[in-house]
Amino acid sequence: MVLQFYNDLFAMDDIPDFIFNLVTRGKTNNMILEYLKKERQIAWSLSTLKRRMLSWGITRYENISPDEVLAAIKEEMKGPGKLVGIKAMHRRLRQKYKILATRDQVEAVMVVNFYEQMQIRRRGRLGRSIGHRRKYYSMGPNWFWHLDGYDKLMGYRKKEYPFSIHGCIDGFSRKILWLRVYITNNNPKVICKYFYDTVLQNKVCPSRTRSDYGTEVTDLVQAQMFLRRNHTDPYCFDGSHKYGTSMSNQCIESWWTQLRKYSAEYWRDQFKTLKNEGLYDPDCELDRSCLLYVYMPLLEDELNCFADEWNSHRIRKQKEQLRPNGVPEDLYQFPELSGAREMGWQVSTEDLESFAKEKNVAAPLPDYISPAFRKAADDELIDDININNARQTYIYFRHIFT
């Protein structure tokens, strides 16, 4: 591949935005150079990058007023943001609001204005003992994709609330490959669709996938075996998927704790409050449709934001840890920097097309509410739904459609 040098810069208007986005995600200058080479085929020296960033006015920190930081934090405190700590809030301000404040600024504003909330959060983390943990080993990115469903938002017997989450994590880098919410996570077509979308985006399939025993992964397993049918390594074809218990699928199972603590708990409280106040009946189809119409888009955005923040945060070095420390998305993209290698397999366009046709997964998933209800709700919608007006919007729809 021919590397594009300085003369090509002026034909690529998105480079400043590309670099600024990497800066907001906390990338070092050396890592930005790696991304430029891989994603934009541009090879610069470190001094050239610094000079370009200076000429474009791209800095790592800006002179941000405390009022601006406070306004953004207050907005986050209205939703799941109230569950996160100083480091996570600092990342959220940079990535979501593009506020390039220092961590000290964020800490000062939170301590002065949200001290009580911080103490409650810290008390909730005390006294939790951690037993002996088994050591996890992975040869490189795409060696194992760990997948599992998260049913805690569905409530009692998985029937109260119509929100089913499914996720997949790369075992080596700990990058979240997908984190999706839909009305079900036990339909084989739905899970296979998530797998197809990820393989299509990355143009690579993993050496192996791993899941619990269950019929919801049957289509995915068949697709994985099809994509690995012509390889000759020890794990090709029927060795390319591994079943196991939830306890043994520790990589994704342990990650659900992060989702519960810093995001899902907020949404559970919202739904339980509506139910306890008599504003939601799990057996009423109208109530379920109203809940889906209002909260599903918000939950989708929140999960995307949460996965994005996780993938760009730094995992600290841990004692006796066999996997490298670092940023998940960087470890996934550049395994050679940590002494590993890419373990995935390139997927041909022909195989992807055959896969999509056989499993019927190329089209988007069906709408989670009926067309008639969506049209009626769209016609009645006054303001865009956000986390501040979601409750009142739900109550309004429930009232006018009763």
C-alpha cells in the first residue's frame, strides 16, 4: 500500500476532525500516528503531527470555565451519569460534549457540587469481597469472541420490561464488539444479525466464539463454522465455537458488572418506579408499546455511549494478569505494540453474501412496535424525547391512547 504524504493532506478535509476526535478519546500522539497510518494511510513524523495540530488549533486541554463543566455534569447527573466516578465523568465530558477540561477541573466541580452523591456511590462499593480469580489467557485480538445476553432489565421472570440486551467482547483487548438492545435476546436470527453486522464491519471473523449453552446461538454457530470451513488450523470448522457454563465464560460475565453499576441500574430504577406508581402494567400491550417507543431509543444511545467510553478507557496493569494493560480499542487495532498478533481470519465478500442470504440477516431487524402505533405516536409527538422529558412523554402517550 502506498503511503500518502504531505501533498495529499489538502485533499483530505476530514483529517483535523479525525485527529480532534482521537484527542477527545485520550489518544497519545504516538497512537494518533498509528491510527493515521492505518485508517487514513498517512505517514507523519511526530514533529509533523505536533506542527499540524498547532496550526489547526487542536490542543489536549482548553480554557474551560467551571460553569461550563458544571452545566455538563449536571446534565449527566440527571441520567445514568450519576453512577459514574470522576475518571469516567472526565472521559464522558471529552467524548460526548467535546469539553477538553482537565481531570482536576472535573474532580473539583464534582467535589464541590456533588459531594453527597459521590459519597453514596463510594459507600456502595465498600465491603465487597473478591474471591480467587482464574487467570485468563488470549493469543491476540479475535482469538475468542465471548458473547452473552443480559436479562436484568427485563425484571421478574424476564417478562416485566421489554428490553433485552446482548453483548460480545474480544477476550484479548476487552473491546466491546457489540452491545445491542431489542425486544428479545433469545431469537437465533437476532443474535446472528449482531454477529453478521460485526463481521461485515471488520471484514474478519474470530478464530473461535464462546457462549453459554442455548438455542439462541444456533444460527451464529452455524455461520461461524461456515466462515471457518476452509481453514486448516486446529480450531477450524466445528472447533470454531466453544460452549460452556456462565461461570466459565468469565470475560463477558464479569463485564456485566460494569454495565450494571454504571448504567443499567439507573434504567431499572426508572422502570420500577413507573410500575410501583401504577403507571405501568407488564400485562398491558399499550403500556409496553409506550415504554418501547419512549425508552428504547434512549437506551440504545446510552449503551452506544457506554460501550464507546469503555473501549477508549485505559485498563490498568493488574497483578499476575496475563493480558496486556492499555486501551481496549488500541489493543484491538494494534496488537503488535503489546507483543501479540492478529488472530482473526479475513472473510471474503462471497462468503459474507452467502452467509447473509442463508440466514436472512442482511436486512435491518423488524420494528419493535407495530407500524400503526408508531405512526400514531409520531403524529402526537410534540418535542424530541430526551432523558429529561421521557417520563412525562410516556405518561402523556399512555393517557391519550387509553
